[in-house]
Amino acid sequence: STEDATGKSLDSLRYTGGEAAVAQRIDPAREPGLSPEQRRFMAQVELAQRQRALQRRLRGRNVLLALGVGAVTAGICILRARRGPGGS
């Protein structure tokens, strides 16, 4: 059988209704056959995945914020242009 990067057998993949395999998340604390190095590796991988997800969320939030600031700025410029020169 084939093993993944942690040495865990890929036989733990579950097939749902004849469709694609779905990987089951294993809890490193409860898995008896994992070495301390494998547990550390799994923790590093999970941390990297969480950081990538956070970066994606922040990037999207920054884009929305930039669009909002741009819209407000454009609105202010348009309103000032309608008033004419020196108008209050």
C-alpha cells in the first residue's frame, strides 16, 4: 500500500458512493502509530494551511477596503466638481 508524507497508509481514504476518495482527518494525539516527528510534521502542515487561508481572507478584505476608499474618494471629487470653483 502507498504511504503519505507522514508514513500513514493511504488506505484510510474513504470512498463515498463510488465517487472520489475523501481523506479523513486523523487526530495526531489519538493516533497510536505516529512518531513524535510525524506529529510535529502534521502540526507544521496544519499551521501552514491555516496561515495560507488567513492570507487569502486578508487579501480579499484588503481589496474590498481599497475599493471602498476609492469609491468614497471618487464621490468626494465628483461632489466638489459639481459645486464649481471655490464653492462651499
